[in-house]
Amino acid sequence: MSTKAQRTTAYIIETVAPVFSKHGYIGTSMSDLTEATGLTKGALYGNFENKEALALAAFEYNSKCLLEILDEKLSTPGTSLEKLFALTKFYRSYDILTIEIGGCPILNVGVDARHNNKFLTAAVSETIRTIEGKIALVLENGVNNNELHLPVTPLQFAKQLYTMLQGAVAMFTMTQDRKYLMNTVAYLELLMKNELQK
């Protein structure tokens, strides 16, 4: 059973995670955080050493939520190609998930922190590597099970696949035009059917 302090810490992280994701590390003020949580600045600092520690905890919370969903999609029953299609189907409506968490944690935090917070930048880079590794494992299993034929290494293909998905997320984020998500996913699914299927 969690203590009151643990519940307060969890509440703070869950509440401020979308705020940081939406406004960025620099753009989020302490008054934004106190307003969102209903707590005083002293209460926030009683649970976190500083704003940087809170921002890092918020990113870790959002990225954990994202990774859990990706794990679920990539462990869908079926062939490796069906698992990859479960992933692309998820990205077709990725904007719906990101509304709840204040935007894409990878894109928003990655761009925002690039020149002003080395700890957040490192955390985003690690999350990207983790996602690419998860996709690469599905591809590798597909090759080992004689389901897929890859023109490059599993990790290289995973990096290109994720780059295209994140590019679509970036274009959607900037334009609010869902066609970037829909059309990119449709193209990727066609590419995978044509290039990977044995």
C-alpha cells in the first residue's frame, strides 16, 4: 500500500506531465504547475528537488505510458507483419492519445529540450532507442521465423520506419492535418507488404 507522500508524488507527476509536454520545459512556469496541481510551490519542491527533476519525472511518466501501448501493439497475436500493422494502425490515430498527454512526448520534449536541458535530451534519446529496439526485435523474429525478408538489418529498417512515423507526427503537430498521419501510414503499410513479405 502506498503512503500519502507516494500518492502525492504520483498525483503531481500525472497532473504536470501534460503541462510540460504541451508548454515545454522553458515555457512551463511554476505558477502553471501550482495552478494545475492546486498545490503550493513549497509542496511541489517538498516532493521534487527542482523544476528540472519534476520535468524529467513528467517525461518518464509520459514515455512509460507510450511504451506500454507500443508493447501492447507489438505483442499482438499473429505474424510479425501483423504486429507491425498493429503499430502503424496505432499511429494512424496517434493524435487521439497525444491529446490526453499534451502532445507527442518524443517530439515535444525532444525539440524543446535539445538546447536547454541535457537530462531531458538524454532521456528522449534513450526512449527513441528503446522504441527502435522493440520494432527491430519484431523484424528480427520475423526474419528468424522465415516470415519476412529484409533488404537491410532489422535495426536499420526499424530506424527508418520510426523516422517516417515521427515525421508524420511532426507534420501533423505543425499543421493539424491528419492526412499526414493517414497517408504516411498507408504508404508504410504498402511498403512493408511489398518489401518485407516473403
